[in-house]
Amino acid sequence: MTKRRTLVVLGIAAILVVALVVASAIWLRHGGQANAAQSGQSGATGQAGSAIATEPVVREDLHGSVNVAGTLHYADSHQLRAGYDGIVTQLPEPGTQISAGAQLYQVGDDPAYLMRGATPAWRDFEDGMSNGQDVQQLEQSLKDLGYFADEPDERFDAQTISAIRNWQDAVGLTRSGRLQLGRIIFAPADLRVGTLSTRVGDRVTLDTSLFSVSSMQQVVDANVSLAQQDLAEKGREVTIQLPDGSTTPGTISSVGTPVERGAGNGQDSQADGQGSQANQAGPAAGNKERILPITVTPSDPEATSTLQEASVTVALPSQTRENVLTVPVNALLALTPTQFGVEIAREDGSFSQIPVETGLFAAGRVEVSGDDLAEGQHVVVPSR
């Protein structure tokens, strides 16, 4: 056999192999479709025994979103510092919720208590002190606890002294009517105890860090790219996906100012649609990008109450298409390099591919339209 003839034979053999592979692939997907017993239903079985999976064409409202990574944690975490010098004799358990009027810690025989207020205690409360807003918030806190009967004002007077004495008597302190600096700590809401920095028996000095505290309110911190900043509006409702896959609603409670983030810091955006990720690898090495920090407050505290801190996903609504036909994304076929289509499972057991135009991709589905497409038809999807 000549060299030329050998090449011709090999070429023909290669063509036959390719044709056989293509025919096999078509047969595996469509084998026996003509005699499918239940065409148009998920799980229909063809003549050759292969399962033909289908899904209905649905008319619905399609909601698109952009996903950003975030961190769920307790808000306003900070260190609580000692107001006295001495030996630590009492500390709270991590995770404890401390309400107004309750003891926070004790150094020697000097306990410190939580009171409600936004202005920090910065001086002794005693007879003869000047008027001030801190006096009013002390009286309001004592009133909330049931010890102050009058209308709170900024004057430290006999009514204030009487209320302090009644409270001191209730918690076992000397009825002096005076509160030394360090005896009470103001906070606008209940506190949650975090990590302890000291132990009972440690010697501490003024301003030594004792333990971390935070608000009882949980929030999610996330970053949005500047290209998507129109989605990050204060008050906008969003969806939070938790580590177990469940979702809970939330609201954007604050929007920061643009900041720079270097490469490799994570929390890149992912557009909901064809599985594509925006900034999947982050900015190029050595480059920086501008981002917009946002804070999201969960609407249902119970949904996140079992999580102290967790990585979550925040879905920011992007656009909505109303009353459109949709199919699963994996039902799409590439009929040509520029034309998508779907394969329709007919009621008579036949199958046909039709061209479609695609619109919004969201939540695993895609908006489609076409002359031969109608609600209630069934499209072929890959078998699982």
C-alpha cells in the first residue's frame, strides 16, 4: 500500500470515528424519544431506556440580584475597661446578656453596674455638681428601673439623691446618695459579653481591658463595588443567605463612603445568573480597587440568633422582569455561536429544537421568548 493510500484510509477511519461519537451522543440524549410513554413529563423514558428529563415553561415575575459576601456578627463590639485599681473578684460569663441595672464586674469590693444612656459617665454624681445631660440620663435610667418618680431633668437635687439611695439599698451598696466615677457605665441598650481579657484574681489598673462587649443586635458587614453602588441604598430590602443554605430578609441600615481595598481581601461580588462571578479573583496583584462598605440589619433576629459570627451572602435586588416566560438555565442549547434555543418535548412524543431570545438570568432560571414558545410546554433538561 502506498503512503498516499495509507493516509486516505486513515483519514476515512478518523471521519467514521467522529461520526460514530456524534451519533452515539445524540442517541444517548434522544434514544427512543419517538415512543416515549410519557413525553413532556419529568422522568419520561425513551425506547432505549434512557430517562428524558423535562421542565415546564413557566410564566412568572423574575427577580435578578447581585450577590456579595458578608460577615454576620454582633454590632458595636468594643472593650470594656476597668474603672478601679485592684484585684478582679467577679466577671460575667461570655455570651451573657446584661441589662440596665445589672452588675457588669467587680474589682475588690467595688462593683460596676450598667445604666441606660448614650453619653458616657465622665464625673462623679454628687450633691453640688453642675447641671448636665448626664444627670438627666441618670435620672431617666433610675426612673426606668422604678427608683425616680419625677420628670428627669439636668439638675442633681434632692429627688436625684433619694432615687440613688433607693437603688443603692436595693443592690446592697451603702446609701450614700453619691455615685463615684466607675460605679456605673452607660450604654444605649443591653450589652452582650464577648471574650474575657482577664480572669478573676488578676490585678488590674484603671483602664485595663476586662472583656469585650457588643450590642445584642446582629448585623452583616459587606462590600459593594462602585460599579454596583446604585444597588446599595439605605433602607433597601435584601436577602441574607445563611451558612445552612436558608435565607432571611434584611435591610441596608447604613452605607459608608468609598474606600480602597488591596488585592486578596475577599468579599468579591458575584452576579446572579449564568454562574459568572464578578471580580472572582479580586483585583490584580499589587492593584487596589474602590469599594463601598454597607451594613445590613437582619429583619428577623431569631433567624440568626444561633450564630455568633458567620460568613453569609447578601443578595442585592438588581432588576425585575414581570410576567415573562422562563425556563431553567440548563435547558438552553447553543444552536449556533450566536443563537440560543431549547428543545421542546411534544405531547405526541416528538422533540423539536426551537430558537429563543434570552433576557434576565436569575435564581437558576432565564427569561426566554420565541415565536414557537408557550407557557405550559416542556423543555428538555440534562438528566441528573
